[in-house]
Amino acid sequence: MPLNHDVIGLASEPAEKSWTSTDALLYALGVGAGQDDPAGELEFTTENSAGVEQRVLPTFGVLVAQAPGRRDLGDFDRAMLVHAEQAVELHRPLPPSGTVRVSTTVTGIHDKGSGALVVSEARAADAAGTLVTTRSSVFIRGEGGFGGSRGPVTEWKEPARPPDHRVTYRTRPDQALLYRLSGDRNPLHSDPAFAARAGFPRPILHGLCTYGVTGRALLHTLAGSDPARFAGMSGRFSAPVFPGEALTVSMWTDGERVAFRTTKEDGTVVIDRGTATIRLG
């Protein structure tokens, strides 16, 4: 059965999504907050530290804007699906707990030959208005060749100078097992047999975990750890990460605009075409 192209352009019925203080804390731990210095990120990892008010990592907005249900994309092997791109735009800092209404729209299904790229946009709004907007795409191997458009090409050039900042965070060997508790129970990240069926020697780290680690580096390095200054980020997942590997984020700044790239220790690029907007302090 081919992919269901009839969903393109159809907004889903709004679905309610709620989160608690505990959800925000667990997410922060899942993307490595407090790992190297347990006292260093208490505003993101605790809710009852003296003189410290709980705050929420901006990339948690990706989870806030994930609707409980999924659009019917058709019948395909879920082991062939990988996260390809992700963008998040924060309209306001995220509260430690809250409830939003989320609507999603599949904006395109593009033919990449060896697979299909499915692009979606989601909007999460509370009583005060839009809180988070996300754009994401998934690549489904083996579902291409249907004669459709290859989709738009995003221009991104590495600045012709050394990075202004370079930060390295190491992931834990059990990072995927911890991150999956934030809701993504895809066995690709925990089950060796499932990972082998997808062509990997062992379970890989969630792309959104790599994304969250990268977001922490941008937040602490460029925004003074202040979520109110973090307007958004986007990037393309270009290679898998295995739990336990170190991630280095290289950043080039130009006012509020930031270009970034995330690599492994051997130089393999795992997030490329990275852009972020950091409000000037």
C-alpha cells in the first residue's frame, strides 16, 4: 500500500496536550542536563532548590507540540522511518506545566528516489495564543519512486571562518533508555533486534535527543542560559549517534542569527544546516 497522499494540506482536529513539572524535569535529564555538574543546571533539573525557580529547556517545545494521535500516512515498515529534520519556534518561554491545543498539517510528501520525505507543521496554543510552532520531516526508506516532486532545497553555507564557539557534551551509554521516558518508545532506540532489522549494529540515540543536547549547548553558550532569549532552532539529521558518544556543537554568530553544526568525535556530522535565533541580551 503506498503512502496516503490525501492527508497533504489537511489540518488535524485540535488535540489537547498537557505536561507536568515532572515531564519537563525528566526531559532535561534525558538530554543530559546536570550530567557533568549536578548543581550546574538546577533551574532545569529541580523544582525545589532554594532560590532557584524551575525553568524549561526550549527544545522541550518539540514535545509540547506533538499531538497525542498520528496522521494516517499509510501502511509501511516503521523500521524504515527515521527523523530527518526538525525546527522549533518559541513564541514565549515554556511554563513548567500547562495544557495546549495542538493541530498538525502534513505540508508535503516528496519523492527522494530511495525514499519519501514527509513534511509536517504543528502549532500548539494555550489561552494566551500560540506558544510553540514546529516543523519536522521524516524519511521513509523504500517509499520513493512515485514520481512526485523532490521538494524545495534549503541553502546553507558554512561561514568562511573558524567557529566563534565550540562546545562538547558527552552522552551517557544509557542516554536513549533515559530519553525514551519522555514519550518516544520506538524500539529502534532500545531493542537490539529491531535496530538490526533497520540496519544498525545496536540501538541508536533518538534524533530529538541529539537535538536537545545541541539546544542546551546553544542556550548556555549564546543565550546566557535564559530560555526567554532562545527564539528557535532548526537542523537536519545527517547521521546516527550511538549512546555514549560525545557531541561537539560548532557555532557561528551574526547578531541574533546563528549557524551551527553538530559532529561526533571522529568528525562525522550528525546535525547539519543548523540555524538558530538568539535574542540579544
